Amino acid sequence: MQLNVLSVASEVYPLVKTGGLGDVVAALPPALAEEDVRVCTLVPGYQPVLAALEQAAEMHSFADIYGAPARLLRGRAAGLDLMVLDAP
């Protein structure tokens, strides 16, 4: 039975990296795939992330998050399954 996991992080290598967290977040999905665990990573919609997102599909739109509209996107970038919170 495959386990589905949502990983939430502020950075993911090679799209956004300020320290070691980005490296770990990027390395985790392929490592867990060997154990039949599917990982989707939720990251903020920083410009490099949005620019790299392939086949982005809007999963949900928010009318008001802290005074402005936002959307939740799903796609792939850098070989990873991503969910991106685009809240400019």
C-alpha cells in the first residue's frame, strides 16, 4: 500500500535555497519513493518556483488571504511534485 505524504517547507533545492533545509526537502521524496512513499511538497510561490513550475494546475483559489486573493497550484519542478501557495 502506497503512503501519501505532504511535506511543507519554506525552500526546496534547486529552486529556492538559503541553507541546508532546501537540500533535505529536495532529497526526501526520492529517498522515500524507495519505500513506496509518495511525497508532494508545499512551498511558497516565490518567483523562481513559479517560473519553474511545469503543467501548473490551479487546485483552489482564495478570495482573501490577509487582504488579497491567492491560489493553490499543483505541478512539477526540478523533478519534484509540488503544491505552491501563490499569495503575492
